[in-house]
Amino acid sequence: MSLSRVTSISTSDLFMIWSSSAQDYRLAPFDVVMTALANQIATDGEIETQYSAPAATGFSVTIAPSVDGNNVWLLLTPVAGYAAGTVVLPALATLADGQEVIVSTTQAITTLTVSLNGATAANGAPTTMAANAYFRLKYDATLSSWYRIG
């Protein structure tokens, strides 16, 4: 099949796509293609920041994205170094495959618990954090598990 090339695209144009579900070629309007692309790249590289300033040992902070599936950078600024603290990961029902969380702290946490909140595991999650340390976890929906990637 040979197709002519265009040098510009208008919103009334149609795109020819291979439909994997129908196993044939279909036409898709401009707005449908743009919406599909936007949904795939909406959170790519974007991360929302959440702040917490625990005031006592034994603290618990829940990571809560403003939109389900958003990536979150949790900035912990404890008043002092603490013997214990818990970071609760986003709830399983709200997670998206590939979702990431980054946790940074300005003070040491001697015993850190990373609570799964419904996930199966948090592979490589730290059990302690030094002052100015961080860790990064990425969620895999197939295995319902978090994996440390930084």
C-alpha cells in the first residue's frame, strides 16, 4: 500500500491506524488520536510535591497524590532526627502501572517502615534513612509490587 505524504495536519484530518483489537486498519479522527496520546504522556516526567514536617518520633505520613496514579515527591522535613517513622505508600486501588514515589528527608530516621497499603511488596525499600538521603520506588501492576530504582 502506498500513501501520499502531507506537510501539515488539520483538526479535521483522519489518521489511519492498525487496530490490534479489530486486527485491521481503521480511521481515527484527530481529537481521538490526540486524547489517546495525551493519556499516555500526561504524567511522563511530571511529579507533584507533597510536604510533611513530622514533630515527633513514631510519625506516620501517607503519600496521597492529588490525582490517582500521579507520581509524588515526598519532602520530609522532620524537626529533628527520629528513632522511628513510617511512610505509607499510595493505596493499591489508586495506583497506576509505572507510578513512582520519591521520598527525601532532611533528618535521619533510624528505623523506617515503608507501609505497602495493599501492594504485595516494596522490594529494596530502605529500613533507615540518613539525613539528606532519598529513595525512589516504581510500581509494577503485573506483580502488584514496588521496586527501588534509586
